[in-house]
Amino acid sequence: MAWNRILVEMLYLLGTFGLIAFMVGVLVLVGRFYPGSDAELIDWKPTRSPEVEVQNEIDDVRQMMEAQNEMRRRRGAPEMTEQELQEKVAEDERLRLRGRGPFEAM
């Protein structure tokens, strides 16, 4: 009686793992031999165009500069221009490339 129960449990486990392995194998084969691109296979389309992404980046930088300049005005410091920001970013990038960036471990 106990052997039958163990046998049924083992068959159940083998069947479950076998079914999962079969499903994964089918998905791998479909992905491997599908004649179109991966994006076509899952009907994927980008949510935004590259132009919209660029505009979002420009807007983000503008908003961050406005917020930074607001903080500077509050403490009486001069506002930062876009040119000054670009120069600071270029300097930070040069330091980072030399291995002495602000985020390097001491």
C-alpha cells in the first residue's frame, strides 16, 4: 500500500516536471525557428519614438536646471547657465575617464 502511494507521488512529480520541460522546449523551439524578428514574434512596438525620448531628456534637463537655480537663488548664489552646466559636465566626465571621478572609491 505504501509503495503504491510513493509510486503515484513519483509519477505525479515526473509528469509535472516533464510537462514544464516540454512547454519550455516548445517555447525555445518556436523562438529559435520563427522566421521573423523577436519583436514580431511577441508583437512588440516601442512605446515612444526616439524623437519623443530626446524631447523628454531636454525637458528633464531644463526642469533640473530650473530647480537647481531656484535653490541657488534661495541661498543667494548666482544662477547656473546652460553653458556653465555643460562645462561642469565635461569636467566631471574628464575626471571620471581619468579614474578620479566623484563616484570613485577612495
